[in-house]
Amino acid sequence: MRRVVDLLLHLPRRWEDRGRVVGVAEALAGPPGPVLVRGVLSSISARHVRRRLHLTDAVLDDGAGRLAVRWFNQRWIADRLRPGAEVVAAGVLGLGPGGRRQLVNPELVATDDPGSVEAIVPVYPPLGPLAGKRLRRVMRAACAALEGLTDPLPAPVRAELALPGLAAALEALHRPPAAPSADERAAAVAGLGAGSSPAHRRFAFDELLAMASVTAADRARRRGQRAAPIAPSPAYRRAAATLFGFALTAAQRRAVDEILADLGQPTPMARLLQGDVGSGKTAVAILALLAAVSGGRQAALMAPTELLAEQLHRSVAGALEPLGHRVGLLTGSLGAAEAKALRGAVASGEIGVLVGTHALFQDRVRYADLGLVVIDEQHRFGVAQRRSLLGKGTSPHLLVMTATPIPRSLALTVYGDLDLTIVDELPPGRLPVRTEVRDPSARERILAFLRSEVASGGQGFVVCPVIDPSPAIEAVSLAEHERTLRAALPGVAIGLLHGRLDRSERDAVAERFRRGELGVILATTVVEVGVDVPAASVMIVEGADRFGLSQLHQLRGRVGRGTRPSWCILVTGDEPSEAARRRLEVLVKSSDGFEIAEADLRHRGPGELTGLRQWGLSGLRFADLGRDADLIRHARDVARRLAAEGELDGVRRALLELYPIGEGWSGG
């Protein structure tokens, strides 16, 4: 809190209706919740329970009933309480020790001061030591600054969306009406509820426009840059037609056409390629890489993990090296001499495509002529990392891929600077994966089923949330489950795959699984993307209620890639909540990644979904990406219009001053 406006943006969480005072007996007979009770104070005592807990207890008595009152860690209050004083206590009625009703942390109003009992009172989240009446007093003083506030939102935008001005919105929430109407009293009782008023929508829109303005500025900046168009060689079309040995789907062909059209422009491409599990995005990316190198340029393909980088290198090299294009792999685990030689080959242009992790944008890596940057699983990288890699070339074209379907509201927010291509068609012949939710008591039957699948030629994954047991996490660990698996699957070859293995060990395990030498892989979520084994027919996820739906959908996508019927079995923890079970049932009913991602957004919020914390989305104070889809669209459209009119920079700076929405955004 550096400025008065920071304080004013600390909004009340609800209003409290203090227009009706009840007696103790009526309060005791009523439901739990906020209440105003009149009575006489008696039996006042204070005690220190333990180092950080101090209790002050009293009784409120009106002759018809007695109500226990308790204050937590408010040492000063005992000095202000006078036995025998008649007061009105405003607090929350709940259950205390022994299940008896008690009033918790109430404010006290002396009845000899009737004017101090306000009709509607704003209730704020505490600010450090400031809370209750003291905080309201501070906020009332801060409201004197409302008249001097500059509104960052242009008046035509406010009028277009029927949003109040900044000062009016703050006034509406901080200064409840002195003589409330019936509707205003009902709103106070129901609680303000984020998004329930024009004022709340104003703050949500401001926050979303702040983010949209950053991506719109990025978009405008890239559109203003010049890029060398990439024209694939005449042999490109012939090579592309026979590269994979199978026909592309209509969605893949459409995606390739859009990318080729972008590459041929004198402005740098900025496109997001999004699709469901198994929709064939990697094939589209390989054709984009081939277009770049056949046109005489270099390309870089960045992945978030070494395992995925290795798998992508295998796919890209297998497709392009027979055509005479050398493909390199650069990761952090590469030996010093080998890495130096590789960097030299990249700098000389000998290597046409470089695949790797974040090592691709290290200072020592120099490209001869970087024309295309492809980033896989972009949501796992920050904005700065993306820009660092783009800075390796002169306005290179950018293709961002994600194998995790993202709700459209998130795509518009996070990737607002990119054009969107969706691969919304699965290759023919893909079989649906049957999904079931089971509790740990079914584990013996589940492993017996896995044993029978392996015996009949199938293969399986077993995924655990953690590698080692931990007292801080109640979850089945890989180390513990290995003993269970080996006992339940005698004679079955089991391989371990997790992030602590070095590259050679990971490669060996993955290759043995591909060749069918291993019947089961016991792994962490490192197998979430990139593992493509047609014979794999069973995915068992332990502690499934600990994972997001989108991540579970990704894990499920590791099976069902061949001709065998396939299963995904989600094993919950010992005592999953009813909400967790309902959430997992979404996967049982749906195989649509976009529908699942929308459900994940509703249940878990954007910070959990697909690892988007680094974008600042989990720190939104006013906007809700699940609820405010209409405002997200408006924010994007307004930001682009302001950019076209030359007004975006001023609005963006003013908004980011008011709403510090996260490092990844404010760095824009």
C-alpha cells in the first residue's frame, strides 16, 4: 500500500445489514451467520493460551438468554469492556467449544450512542493490524481522495460497456447508502459477491484490459517489424506429401496452409497452434520446420524438458535428415566438448534445425540465419524466455504449440498477441479410451487387470505424483509403489522413468518400452507428453485427485494410440472429497480436451491450469477467467482498437500503475 488509491482498491468483501437488532434468545434460535445482538456484558475474562493465542471471553445477557462471546488475539479489548454495560454486538454467530453457540470477534456499539449503529456497513478483509471499525475509519478517510482520481479508462469505452467511472465505482462499494432500499438491504445480506455489481465488473474489466493491452502492444510491435519472407523450395511440396507415409487430416492441412501463408509475409508470423491430445500437431510443426530449412533458413524448436526435447529430436531428425537437413539436439546435460562442437555447427549454418530446452537461448548460442522459432508446450515458459529466443534472429517467425487444450478465455488472455490455429480433428482410427475412477481398495483388482493386459500383448503406464514418500504429502510415492508393482506383476519387466534419471538412463528406458522389452513403465508425470507407443493400452494414475483435469487428460492421451482397446484408471487417495470425485467424473464422461480444460478452469482456477502461474493469472484480484469470458473478449477488442488509434500506450501505463497484475505481464 504505497498510495491512497492502493488503499481504495482494497474492496469490501461484503456489506453487513445492521438495520435489525435482535435479542439473545432470537439470535440463539436463528441460523449461523452475521447477526446484531443487544444485551448486557458480564463474566469478562482474558487469558494467554499459548505463545500466539490470546483469548478474551464474555457473556451477553438480555434476561431471556445468555450468549458466549469470544475475541481471538485482541488483548486490548478486555481493557475496554465494562461489566454491566448494555451494548449491541455485531459479529458472526458460530459454534464454539462443546457445540454451543458463540459470537466470534464481534464489534461492540454502546447503546447510548444510537447514531453509531450504521444501517449498512462495509466489511473488509483485514490489512495487517487494521480490521473492523479501525479499518473502516481509515477507509472513510481515504474516500476523501475519490474526487481527485484520474480515470484511466476512456469515456467512450466506459459508455460502450455501461461501466461506471473509477471514482463512482469505488464510491458505490466503500460508501453504502445511509437509507438503504429493500433491494440494497437484500444485497447486503447476500454479500457483494465478485462480479455481482457494475462496480465489480468495472474493476474486472480494468484488470483484463491491463493484460490485453500488454499482449496488444506486443502484437503491434511485431506487426511493425520487418521479416524476411520464407519461400519453401519447389521440392518442398513433393517432400511434404510423402514425408509421413500417411495422409494429413483436413485440420492438419488447414494448419499447414495458414502457417505457410504467414511465413511468406514480410512481417514476422506470431501464431498459436493448439489441439487436443493426439491431433497431430507435431507433424504440422515438422512441416513448418521443413519449410524454413528448404527455404534456406535455420529453425529452432524449444521444449520444456530434456525428455520431450529428446523425443522431438528423434521425430524431427527421422523426418528431415533423410532429406539432407541436419538436426541437432542441445540440452543442459550435453558434455562441454560436444556442446561446443554443436554450437559451432549452428553458428556456421551446418545445422539447419536445432532442437533443445531453454539452452537454445543461452548467450553462447549463435545462429547463422534464424528464420523460424517453434516453442512446444509454451505455457511452461515465461514471456522473457520466449523473447530471449526470438532475439537470436532478426525478427524470426514464431510458432507456439501447446498439447494442452486451453479454454478460449485463457487463450485470448495469455496468447492475445498471437493468431490462433486449432487442430480440431483426430486422425482416423483413434479408439476412445475408457476411463474409470476407483479408490485404493480396488488396487489389487486393477493390478490383476494390468497383468492380464500385458500377458495379452499390451503395455501399461503407472503414474505416481511423487518420487519419494514425504510426511508433508499424503500420496503414493513411486519408490513405495515399485515394491507393490513387482510383487503383483511377477515376470513382467518394469522400467522406472522420472526426472532424476540422467539422459542416457531415460533414453534406455523409453527405447526399451518402445521396442516392447518392458511391459510396464512406472513413472512420474514426465510421461505426460511426447511418449508415443501404439501397444500401450493401460494408464493407471495413483492419487489422481491431486492432479488437474487437463494434466490427467494428457496422461490419458499416452494410451489408445494403436488398435487395442485402451483404459485409463484414476485411483484416488484414501479419502477424496466429494468435490474431487465430481471433478474426476468429468473425465469419465468426456474425451474433449477443450471441454475438460473449461471444467478445470472452473474447478481449480487459472493458476493451476496448465502451469500458467508465471503469467500472473493466479494473482488476479477482481477478474475471474471462468466467469468473465464476455469481458475478456471486450478487453481484447478494446486493446486492439486503442492500438490502432494510437492511444494504447497511455492507457496501458495508467492501468498497470493501478493494477500490478504480475511480473510476466508488467514486463510487457
